[in-house]
Amino acid sequence: MAALSFNSLFKSASNGDFAPVIYLTGDEDVLKDQLVDLNIEKALDPSARDFNLDVRSAADLDAEALIALVDTPPMLAERRVVVVKSLEQWRKNSKQWKTLRTYSENPSPSTVLLLLHRAGGGYKDKPDPTLGKNSAHGNISKLDPKRLAGWISNRAKAIGISLSEEAVSHLSDVVGPDLALLLTELKKLAACCPNQEEISRDDISRLVGVNHGETLADWTAVVAEGNIPRALELLDVVLPQTGVTGVRLVASLGPVFLGIKFARTCLDAGHSTRQVESKVLSLLKSLRPWGIGSWSVEAKRWALAANRWTSTQIDNALLAAYETDRALKSTTVTGERGKILNMLLDIGTELEKK
């Protein structure tokens, strides 16, 4: 059975449709926590919550304690909720896993068991197939740009504020796709603008401290366009911003240069710029890269930028970014601005070549 989407699980909980076992895997922990909070809110009356809610870490549970939790009947309520976090902490063939798999085949009808399994890459982090089959299994992945904008708008409304479309876009550009950081900024906005009808892009610039046109995304865009003089100007504006490091700056260029390289290859094969844009957009939809802005905007930008770069120039820019990344990571000595400055100058020199 295919894993359920976040939207499907959110709708079920909102409608009071609770599966006895809800198994949440994937790499977006903020969304998993959001689903947990919603299930608790909808499944339990606040007056009975203290008696019928248990939130535990897997590391603190042995098999016997696990069974005691899920088999305890609700007190003065229709159901109880048990949340077990960090299942990846259990050994692969531990008794806890075996007990949980057995329970999932015949779960208690009066218990809603929410299981959180963090993604990582090792064998412990892979979804358990038995639980996947015997539960409402959601693989909660990172949001694409369109869904990210919707999430920002919806979370803003949930905490009592409204953002204009331009404000949502600017906040996403400033903070990036990190949902935890975005939620923190939204809470700050709610505290600063409690009675404002709609928060504008200028409000975001004033309160977050980053102007429109001066974000990490803007810096990456001007480098992609080959506008190295503007990239040099923006460097001293963007690098000091909260959450921005030299490594993050350079890392943001990797997928952009690769995208332009793909577009340049399509141009060299005889395709028009419009055809190249369509091919790049199809590639982005297929790969679903995380951390890229609006796919349609990026596809158009990369297709146009490919006319500015030769294939050799892009290869040399990628090499310069790779070497700068290594240099930034191989020393604890400050001076990341100088390393990025040298990279930009090297790329600018390369672009001047005929």
C-alpha cells in the first residue's frame, strides 16, 4: 500500500477519522509534529487530556512498557492517545520492534497510537514494512515551492495573522525552506503585528531585517545571470544575514550551475529557449529538489542564463564553487568573505573570455 500524503492524513484527523496506528516517516519533522498536535486536539477533549495522553521517547520504552501504554483503557473518555517518538533509536531486531509489529496486527480500538520515525539514511531509519502495511502510514517529505507557500499562508492564519502573496514570497526567500525557522519568524510577526489586517512585503523587510532584492535567493539569481558586479555588491549585504554562511552561499550555487549546464546542453542540441525552459521545468518536477525556489521561475531563469554561458564556462564555475566549498570546510580560520570574493572574481574572469 502506498504511503499517505500529509494532506490526506491532515484531512482525516480534521474530520475525526482516527486510525488505531498512525506511522509517520520521512524527513520533515515539523509537519509530523503538526499532524501529532492535530490528532491530539481532535481525538481528546481538553478536560480529559491529562489522563488519556502519553508522549514518550522510544529510547525510554522496553517491550513491556510499550504494551502497557497501548493496552491501557481510556479514563472517562472514548479514546486515549499514545505518541512514541524516535523509533529509529531501537535496534533493528529488538523486542520492542517485534512487539510493535505484533500489536499493529490487532491494535486496541480505543487507542490512537502515533509513531514517529526520523529519516536519516541508515538501516534503522528506513520505514518498517510491517508497520507500513498495518497502519495509516505517512511518508512526510519536504515541501515543494508551491506547497511551501501554501504552508506559510496557512500557518500564518492558524496563529492569527495574514500575509500578502508578496510577503509570503519574500519570507520564503529570506528564511529558506526550513519550516522550523519559518514558524519562528511567523510567531515573531504575530507578536509584532497582532491587529494588522494584512502583513506586507515591506513589513517583512522591516521586521526580519532583509530588504526585497537582497536575499540569498537574489544573490544566487544574479550570479546565475552572470552579473558578477551586482553579486559582489550583494555579498556584503547577504553574508551577514542570520542563518547565512559562506558554505550555504556556495552550496546554493551548485544546483543552479547544474541547471544552467543542462539548459546549455539543450541549447547546443538545437532547442529554442522556450523549449529549453519546458525541458528544465520537467526535470525539476521529476527530481523535486529541495531548497530551490519556484520551479517555473527557476526554469525560465536558467534557460535565459544558458544563453550567457558556454558549456566550458559553466564547468569552470562549478569547479570554482567546489574548490571554494572545500576551502571553507577545511579551515576554522575566518575569512569566508575573501574566499567567496575570489570565487566570484574567478567566475567573472571566466565569463569575460570569448
